[in-house]
Amino acid sequence: PRPPGSVRRSVDLWDQAGPARASGPFCSVNKCHNGGTCVTGVGDDPFLCICADGFTGDTCDATENGPCSPNPCRNDGACEVVTHTRRGDVFSEYVCKCQPGFEGPHCQINVNDCMGQPCKNGGVCRDLDGDYACQCQSPYVGKQCQLRCISLLGMEGGAIDESQISASSVHFGILGLQRWGPELARLNNQGIVNAWSSAPHDKNPWIEIDLQKKMRLSGIITQGASRMGTAEFVKAFKVASSFDGKSYTVFRGEGQKKDKVFVGNVDNDGTKTNLFDPPIVAQFLRIVPVICRKACTLRMELMGCELNVYSNTAGCTETLGMKSRLISDEKVSASSAHRTWGIDTFTWLPHYARLDRQGKTNAWSAASNNQSEWLQVDLDTPKRITGIITQGAKDFGVVQFVSAFKVAYSDDGQAWKVVQDVTTNTDKIFQGNIDNNTHKKNMFDPPVLRPPGALPAVGVERAHHRAHGAARLQRV
């Protein structure tokens, strides 16, 4: 029997097995889910579920996502509820955290990112959606045109090998005893035969440099020479470039329809600098003389850098901070540290491993000369590492340096991977220094894409090492 005044009705219920029929008092039969409270006698509905925080629906069976679902913020803005305090069944207000370049209550306003004039050194700014791009004047590159891409690439210094230089022809003088070959076309080269000169019969002469990888080329320095007391030089020339050594593009200025003719030299010994604006991205660079004085005779140097060739951003030759101390002392560690004469004052600490550091103890030195020693740099965040510059030091007059080393890198400082030689699939051994003071640059090809460490191999005396970039050195 039903108590007087009680209300019963038949309702549909759902359980894991599917729909079921049941009958009884409203709040006995219609269970409110997820901690909801069932009440009767409110309004016109026979019963009402008051849901716990985070739930909604007639029986509190749905999750309540609040005002941030769906996301009211535009342009990838992040929606954040100010507080989860509720007013009845309503969330309090939310705020939109906008991506750089956008503002407004809902990140709906595209800010003019060029208003702050972010482009340096004469760069022209172009506003984008939430970003900007700088069109840099040569030789500047980088996101904000803040880097000078004007390093000497190695014609004068010898970093460009003879095998990388070729030409359309060669002049042979004094009955064929003098060979003015392309390998001699190095700026300020000395000697009686000290430049490249094309053969007299060559009507379309050229000289070419194979840089062995894609490079950003910002300019060229040219110079003539004297042959048998006669000044010879290139007065005007064109520049062609190629990625594969087969298909060439002749350089033209920005927005120009005609090939650019560069003004060359006016004598045999002075130098003339020409910048490429915009810079040339190529592996092969060909110099094509147009007007020559007496003969097409040339010495030269190329300028450029190893920046990312696909975008105008810094990162491939930008130093990471060992020399500048941007990398702090506590980020540099080592397997051990040598103490000269056992005196603490003369300890060669890991963070002393900074390029061109001065002082009596001006480098890192391992406590022993064996294969277990290493130097490590923590870069905090993943970076694209393209190379390392190393340098030795003197321990109170004794020349010491690392003559060979390996490089390892790690995501977590626990599991390490050694850089491999792609031709042999074995650990790559990098050639180190030959004295205590000269810089030795080694490039990583392909680049290391994580925080690296460098591992000394076969050193002289104890391993003394100063690094620029990042390193973990371990004996072989």
C-alpha cells in the first residue's frame, strides 16, 4: 500500500545492461548521479537534481566543462577560468591568454608587430598574422637582422681545399713552365705565380668554388695580380650559383630583370669588396669575368655564413655562449679536474673551458690522461648544434691540448648517443688541436639536434680543453 500523499510514477532507467522499467517515489527511483541531490516540489518538475561541481544534466550524468568549452578565444588563444567558485550553476568569468601578436578580450585583434621596429640594421619589417618578417640588407641575417653573415670562408686561410676550386681553363706561361691554376686564386697569395689566369683562347672564362654544402654567401673580395711585370685584373664580372653544379642561375639584384655586372678591380694589388644583396644561397659559386685588363687574372675571398638556408633565421653559426658566459658556470661539468702541484688555487675547473679565456688557469684539464675523462655542457633546452670550436692551453709553460675527440648528446643527461660517421657507421672521431692556442673548428653534418656533450680522445699530456658551443670529451 502507498502512504497517503506520496507520489509515484513509472520512469525509464538506464544501467549498464540497457534500459529498464521501474516505478516508485520520484527521488527513490530517479537517482541523481555523481553525488547529485534529488529534491521534489520545486517548480513544475516532479523532481530536480542539484548536481555536484563539475557535473550537469537532468540526472547529473554529463561533465560540465565550463565557459572554456568550446574555446571562446580566437587565434589559438588559451581560455582560463578565473576561479572555479560557482554562483548557483554558473561559472565565474574566464580570461583569454593570447598568442604573441594578438590582443583583445577574445584575442580577436591582430597587433601590428612592426610597430616596435624589431628589424635592426636597416631591415624592412613586414607584419604577419601574429608575427613579423624582416627583409634584411646584406650582409645582415637573422630574425631581426641582428647577425652579420660576413665570415671569411677560407680562400685566403686555406679552409677551402684546392680540390674545391676549378676553372674553365688555365694559362701556362714561359713555355709552359708557369701554371696559373685555379688553386692559386687566393686573396693576398704571394709568389711569382700567385693567381688564377684563364687561357688566352678562352672566350668565356670562369672560376668556380664548390663549398661542399649549401651556404649563405653575402659577398666577395677580388684582387688582381702582376705577371711578367704587367698588371692584370678583372674589371667587371658576373656571379652564377648552383645547388648541384649542373644548373646555374646568374645573380640579379632585388627586383631586377637583367644580370648584375659587378665592378671589379682597378689595379693588380688592391682589393675590391662587393656584397650580394640579397645574399646567395648555393653550394657552387662561379665567377664569370666580363671585362679584363690584359688577361683575366684573379685572387679572391668569399664571405658568408652557415645559417639556415631555408629561412631567414639565426641558429646555425650563432655562438651558444661558452665564450660570452651566456652559458653559466654551473651548466659546465666534467669527470674530474686537475690540480697543478696539488694546490687548490691552481685547479683547472670545468667552467674554465671557455674559448680565449685568460689567466694562469684558463682551461679545463682532466685529473688523468685516460679514456674515461669527459667535459659536459647543459644547454637547458634542445638546440640545433652545427659545430664546435676547440682550443688548448698551457699549464705553466707546458703546451697541452686535445688532439682528437668524440661528441655525444643526450635528452636527459643519462642516456647518451655518440655522433656517428655516416660513411662507416662507427663513432666519429673529430680532429682536435695541434697547439695550445689556435682555434680548431669542427662541423657536425648532419647537425646535432639535442643538447650535446663532447667525449677527449688521444690528447697530449693531460687533456686541456677550451670550447665554444658545447662539448663532452672522452678518450678513445
